[in-house]
Amino acid sequence: MKIRPRHWRIVSQSVFLIIFLGLFFSLSVSRVPGALASAMLALDPLTAVSTALADWTIPRWSWVGLIVLILTAVLGRVFCGWVCPLGTLQHLMSWIAGPNKRKRAKINRYRPYFALKYIVLLVLLGLAALGSNHTGWLDPIPLLHRAFAAGVRPLWMGTAVPAGWIAFALLVAILLLSAWMPRFFCRVLCPLGALLGLFARLAPFRIRRLEDSCTGCTLCVLPCQGADEPLGDHRVSECHVCLNCLEVCSEKSLFYRTAGEADVVSPMPDLDVGRRRFLLTAAATAVVAPVLQVAGGGFKGSSHDAIRPPGALDEEAFLSRCITCGACSASCPTGVIASDFGKTGLGGLFTPVLNMRHGWCEPSCIRCGEVCPTSALTLLEPEAKQTIGKPAEVTIGTAFMDRGRCLPWAMNTPCIVCEEMCPTSPKAIEFESVQSEDREGKTITLQRPVIIPEFCTGCGLCENRCPVGGQAAIRVSSVGESRDPKNQMLQRVIVGAET
């Protein structure tokens, strides 16, 4: 059997999909370097561009994504057709669905609404420039990564949350739409595809057609993945370089190469993003940005119930860098990191927060900072989180006792679990001994727990192991987190009021 370009493309897609899955599962393997485990996320040029706009910096390893832009400007959207794992899954779904030729010929024609992805890109980049980086919501690499991290992995850990179901449902919807229209998401909504499409317009390598031998049979339209119409004025910004058209052309009139003398060199096609659409995009950005800020995004801090992972930047910088990829939650050995839905508002949707009923922050663990592709979580030294004879350098919050739910305080029932579990030295929980009567009227000595805030790191082990059902009697708040001086000041006010 003769090996055709399509076969090489299928091999490439399969290899990169396997690499994506392998690296995803390696996130929780501490022996695998964090930069390697999140390497697929570093390949994403939209992450580099949006973070540069939002925070005026390019995170470590994200410069690799800029190389993808350079290759796109030379070879076209090869990343979409040969590398992108979400594109591969859509390609597979459309192949399984396999509509008949008549339907495929109709559905593979370019439609004006395909330009919507450029509007999506402009809105997301506009929001990033205003400090609200939400490209991860629709960027295909973080989107797929988040679907596995928040929607699949928690299933076998028993830590599923609503945000995970939403992330996974979005992936399922994209795949189902691909069964109706090949690569629907790529054609209509993908902001990364739009960014690469802009650079692909510069590519000298593209699909070329020999006018003398072309019969206009439209066979090339049937297997086209991008609806880029290789038969007419080829829309190079839509072409995924899948090379299917080369294989089905009976006259061998199509080639992937630089321009030759006999080629039909198609003019640059319009992007269908005119002045009116640009003004609508600008207006949409101007409306969405303040809505996200009021709803909990932008420059507005999160609620005190939202505990960020250790090493998180201050809230403004954190939201400008976090791409909601879920790498931190997938790497967490205890499953305490989850995607948020509600605590930080619409602007914080899918950002990582700690759910202490699902796990706790291990004092010696810094894995989430190792794998974060944008440095929204900075890499810490293990000692920075530990209280050994002195307060820890890095704290993520402070535990507070709900005396109305605590067994020794509310029900005169002995319980010392929280103090036993506290990993700090000296312990952040001490006992207050009191004489009391039990339910039978007998006098007993009760050990009632009291928080010592200056030694608490907010690890949440006490909350996780609290035997009180439902809401724990001892709960961690973001008050006292070292990343926010204002929140530290608030802690001093609260502690001063209690004393």
C-alpha cells in the first residue's frame, strides 16, 4: 500500500493525542518534571498572547507557543490538522458519523457565520487587555485539559463538583456537533483557530490548484475538514492542511507547495470581519468586561470561602494569568483542588479553589506550582508552607471554629480530632479544659479546641477530618492568606475583636 500524506497526518494526530493523554496522567506523578507534564499547554500560542496582554509578561515555557505562530506563518494551520488533540477527537467523531456524500458536499461549503470565531477571539483578547483573561474557556487545549481534569479524574477520586460536569458537558457538546458538521467548533468558535488563521494568511505553503487540469468535479469538497473550498478561491485561513483533497483529486490538480507558474494563486479571501462587526465586538467587550468584574471577575477579589492553591498570585494578577486548564487539580495528590462554580462569581468560573471536604493541602507538596503553565501559581520551596518552630512564610488561609457545630463546644461531647490532625509544629490548635456535665448528668473534663491563628497555614486537614457531617465544625477561610496584605490585615482585626 502506498503511503499517502493523509496517512502521515493520521499518524501525527494519533501520536500527539497519545502524548496529550500521557502527559495529562503524568501530572500526578511527582517524578515527572512539572514543565514536561504541562508541555502540551505550553504549545498553545493563544495562552502566550492573552497572558502577555493581561499581565505584560510571557510565562515560562509559553514562548514555545510563539514558535507555533511562526510555523503557521510558513506552513499554514498545520497545528489544527496535525497536532491539536481536540481537533483529532472531532475529526474522529465526524469520521464515525460519516454522513452521505450529498450531505457532506453541502455541509462542507463555507458559511459567513464561520467568521464568528474571529469575533470570539477579539472579545477574549479585549478582555485580556482589560485584565480579565478568559481565553481558557474556549481555547481548545485548556478546554480539553479541563474536561479531563475537572470532569473525568474526579469521578474515580470521588471529588466531582458542578464545574467539572459543566466542563465535561461542553466537551461532549463539541463532539456531538462534530458528528453533524465536521469540526464545527474549529470552524465556528475556536479562538485559537482564529488566531492561527490570521497567521496562515501569510503562509507561502498552501493548497495550490492547476487550472488546466482541474475539471471542477467537487470531489475535493467532500473530505474537507475546514470548509476552505480548495476548488475556488481557496480560503487559506480556514484550511487545516489535512491534505484530504490531494488524495481524492482524480486529476491530480491539487498540490501543497509554494506557488508555481501554472498554479491558480487565489487572492487573499476576506475574513468577513468588517467595520460593523468590529464595532459590535468592541461594544460587546465594553459590556462584558464590567459585568465580569461585578460578577466576581476582573479586579474584584474572591469571597473568603474561596481558598486559592498555595503560591497563587494576588487575585488581580492570578485572574490575569490563570487559563483554567485544570493542571493544578489534576496534579493534586489529595484531590483538594477543584474548579470553581459560584464562589468567585462568573469571572472566576473554572478557576482553582480548594474544597477541604474533598482533601487537604499537604504541607510538603508543591506540585501545583510545578505544573502551572502560566505561573499563576508560583513555584515554592517545600519549607515555605511549613510551620516548624515559627510561622510559615506562605499561608493560604486560617481555620475558624464554629462553636455552634463543634461537638465539645455545642454538645459537651468529647472530640479531639482536629488537634490530633493538625500538622504544624507547634500546633495551631490548643485545648481549653473545662468542667461540664454530660447528657447523663455526670461531671466530665472536656477538651475544647481553640485556634492559634499565627501558626495556622490553612492546610485544611482539620476541616477534612472533622467528624461533623455536612458542613465541618472547623472551616478554613482565606482570611490570613499571605498573598493578600489586605486579607492579613482583616485577620488581625477579627482576632483583635475576639480577644
